Amino acid sequence: MLKKNAIVILLVVLLTVSSINCLLVCKKDTCDHVKCENATQENCNKPNQDLRKGGFCECCTVCFTTLAENEDCPQLLSTIGGPPPTVACGEGLKCANGKCIK
């Protein structure tokens, strides 16, 4: 009986995740319905910053910061449920325990 209940719960979870995923897929006209506060070169002028497509479905222009070694970085779990991050570790680095490392 316990095994049967576990299978039912697993199926419900999988169907829920699948349904949510279908709702969140970026479609051709998605950006027509997204309000952006686009970044400009004037407010994106710090070192290691550049303008990129970002935000929900990459509909907006965001100020993106490339982080150097030993700089603080957002861990994956802290970004779930919010907007996509506008910072990331630079090339050859990864985020581990909240720091960019080689």
C-alpha cells in the first residue's frame, strides 16, 4: 500500500511540474506583454558591466555584471522563483559556496 501511495504522489508531482513548465515557456509573442525598464549605457557604466538581453524570456535590456575570481555570486537556489540573475562568474569560473572560483 505504501509503495502504491508513493507512486501516486510521484505521478502527481511530475504532472504538476510538467504543467507549470508548459505555462512558463517563452512564446513568440511573450515579449509583447512584458513591461520593461530597459537599462541604458548611462546607468550601466561600472567596470565589468555591459548591456544584454535579460529578464523574463530575455525580453528586456538589462545591465549585466561579469564577476571576477573570489567575488560574491548568487547560488542557484537563491535565484529560483525570482527574475533571472544579472550577475555571473566570468569565463573559466564557477559559483561555489557563494564565491566565484576556478
